[in-house]
Amino acid sequence: MSNTLIEAFKKRRSQYALGKDLPISQQETSALIQEAIKHSPSSFNSQSSRAVILFGAQSEKLWGIVKEELRKIVPVDAFSATEAKIDSFAAGAGTVLFYEDQDVISGLQQKFPLYADNFPVWSEHSSGIAQFAAWTALANAGIGASLQHYNPLPDAAAAAEWQLPASWKLRAQMPFGSNQGGFKNKTFMDDAQRFRVFG
């Protein structure tokens, strides 16, 4: 079966060998990320997803924040491996910070109390879809990326550094850049273990 969208999904892979030479301009990269998130679905069309797109020194600053927070909790004898991993993210051209606006969620909870318990869950769904959309869009532009979850370690420092609203809750970080390495073959479990089809 051939499907253009599925073929695009197949290009989305975790890239940990990142470089700073993007195949398109920063402006084009930023517009690509914004369009992908803008057209990602959300419950009640809430559009609760927010993003901070950092390039160059600003991205490096983020990973410096993460590194210093990790230094406080990672044992000294294990820190060199942790530092190398964080440096690999900082080696990229930029990072997308994915947020969910809690004011939007609480507003929906007040407006639709019957679904109040569901809105935080649906917000996580929206964030995941936005992340996948942006990642796929980057991959199809020839830009490598991976998805990281160091929150809540850098949350307070990042919010202060980039003067972000208190209602924005950090959900994920996506370092991106040029593909400096290949990809390993991806293996899949048997379809019979994952899917049930009736009808």
C-alpha cells in the first residue's frame, strides 16, 4: 500500500547526531514548525498548545540550564555520560519547547463542567499530536530531531529566561538540526499482537 502521508510518517525518526547546518533557513524552519502545530487538532478546538522555538545560542542556553539542573541530581561519577548526551542536543541548530496553556484548560473546565476531568487528558493528547506533527514536518524537510522530556527540571529557569506566562506548562523538548548520522533499522512487533480488526 502506498500513501504519501504514511511515507512521511516513516521518515520521522529519532536523530541524536545533530549539526547546525539546516537545509532550509531559520525563518522557513520556524514557519514549518508553527504551521504544523497550528493545524494539529485539539479538543473543542481549544488550541491549547504553545511553542517556544530557540535557535543557536538561545538553544544552547536551554541545554546549559538542563545540564546545570542535572548536575544537582546526577552522581558525579555518572555525570560525564549525562553531560555528553546533553551536549549532543546543544550541538543542533535549535530546540522546540512544547507547552500546554493551563488557563485554556481551566477555562474549558469551567465552561463544560461535565467534562472537567477529561480536559487535562485531552490537553496531553493535543500536545502529543502537535509534537508528532512538528517532528514529521521537520523530518520531511530533511531536518533531524528527537523528543526529550527533562521537565520539570528546566521549567522555572526557562520560564524566567524567556519571560513565559505562568500558565504555560512545559511538556517536551525537541532538539533539531542537520542529520549528522544515519538511522538504525527500526523493528516492529508482530501486527497480531497490536491490532484487532472486526467486521
